[in-house]
Amino acid sequence: MKLKNQIALITGGGRGIGRAIAERFAREGAAVMLTSRTEAELRAAVAAIEKAGGNAGYLAGDLREEAFIPRLVGETREHWGEIDILGINAGIYGPMKPVTELSSAEWDDVMSVNLRAPFLLTRAVLPGMVRRRRGVVLNISTISAKLAFPLGAAYAAAKAGLLGLTRVAAAEVGRYGVRVNALCPGPVQGTQMWEEVGAGLQKAYNLTEAQLAEETNAAILQGRPQQPEEVAAAALFLCSDDSSAITGQAVNVDGGEAFY
Ligand SMILES: NC(=O)c1ccc[n+]([C@@H]2O[C@H](COP(=O)([O-])OP(=O)(O)OC[C@H]3O[C@@H](n4cnc5c(N)ncnc54)[C@H](OP(=O)(O)O)[C@@H]3O)[C@@H](O)[C@H]2O)c1
């Protein structure tokens, strides 16, 4: 087991990529604390992990609310112990509109979940890791932080900002045994986010589902989307000692779509 006796806090752990990461980490011996707004999804994820013999807990809340962050970190520490792994995965795409039609409230909402919450979580958790001279932060960004797709300006900007946060935090804690990295997945099949974005793109460009899949896959060397479990496998690598010399990086899990 690669994460034996470790404590992992994973945001957005109730479904999609976050749940796949939680299940994988639990199978590798970590106790996982999950959070999102939808309690029913968190309860189901925890039940599945426990049924498979793992340890998991949850606290439901909204990461846009600043007061929720210390509560989440405090309850994780109280219940499980010091946090070894912080998986910042919760995210929203926001309304699919051209930048000229986005309201400032819509822009702020995307920033709040995708960039402000990661900052608040990082600020709350890093000092403990530095004190203990151990820990890993993993930010789930996206290939949209590196490539140009229309109708997602706030999402791309927030997620590119997240890569900046990743690099600077890594620079600040690198000498204290703490690593900070990011993953940049392409389209991840079966997730609510990709279903919603796909539906938005079909509508905006008048495409059938098959046409959209063909266009999307044509831009990917492997010619297919990614699976949540493939992102979870890369997350495990970056959160385990297998990647002990890797920090400040943004690793693409995109089947070959971007090349930096
Ligand atoms: N799916 C893709 O194709 C893709 C590609 C690249 C990157 N990503 C990134 O991967 C991450 C996971 O997304 P996913 O694909 O698994 O999509 P998803 O199924 O929509 O999951 C998003 C998760 O974030 C949580 N969340 C959203 N807003 C929140 C808030 N205000 N407070 C707390 N939790 C919140 C959601 O739970 P609640 O709604 O219940 O709060 C959910 O658990 C995201 O950061 C996304 O940007 C996804």
C-alpha cells in the first residue's frame, strides 16, 4: 500500500474524479475525509469506501464560504489526525458564455470555487505540513488552463491561476519536505462536468453527440477521452513517495492534447 496510515482531505469527493481519487487513496491505505455540498453523494461515497474495507468520513459544506474552511480542516484533524495529503479537486465550469456576456457575479463565482477556495485551503493546511516536515498538496486543474477553448473564460482563468498558486506554494515549502503539484486532465468521461460541458458545446455549435465526440477526440493523440480512474492513478503517483522529486509541476493527464 502506497499511502498506509496517511490522512487525505479531498474536496469534491462525492462524485466524479474526486470520488475516484478517494476510492483509490483509501485502497492504498489512506483515511479519506471528503467534502462537497451534496450530503447524499458524500454518504454514498463513504459507504462504498467502508464496504471495500477502507476508512472514510465526510463534512458537507460550501467551499465558497470562508468560515467553512477552518471548520473542515479542524474537524479533519480532530477526527482523523494531521493532514498528510490535501487533494483540491472541487470545481465548477460556470455558465458557458462568451467572455463578453459573462456577468461579474458569474466570473466571481467561478473564481470563488476554483481559485479562492484552493488558496484558503492551502493557507489553512500548509503550516501544519511545514511544521511536520511532510505533506503533499495536489490541485486538480485542467488542460483548459493551457489550451484555448471558447465559452469558458472564467474557468480557464481560474484554473491557470491555480497553476500559479501551485508553483509559488511549491517554491515556498520545497525546503521543508512538502510538495505541491497539479494535474491537468482533458475531457473525463462519465463525469457530471463533462456531460454538462458537452451538452453546452453541442447546443452552441449545433453538433450531435457523435460529432462532438469525433471533434474532441481528433485533438487527442490517443483519440479518446480520459477515465476518472486514470486521473486517480496519476493523483496517487503525485501524492505518494513515488514522486518524491517532483514538485511545482502541472502534469497533463490528457491522452496527449497539450505538450507543455
Ligand atoms: N470532467 C472533466 O472533463 C474535467 C476535466 C479537467 C478537469 N476537471 C476538474 O476536475 C475536478 C472534478 O470535477 P469532475 O469532473 O469530477 O466534476 P463534477 O462531477 O461536477 O464534480 C465536482 C465536485 O466539486 C464539488 N463542488 C462544486 N462546487 C462546490 C462548492 N461550492 N463547495 C464544495 N464543493 C463543490 C461538487 O459537489 P457539489 O456540487 O455537491 O458541491 C463535486 O463533488 C474539477 O475541479 C474540474 O474542474 C474535470
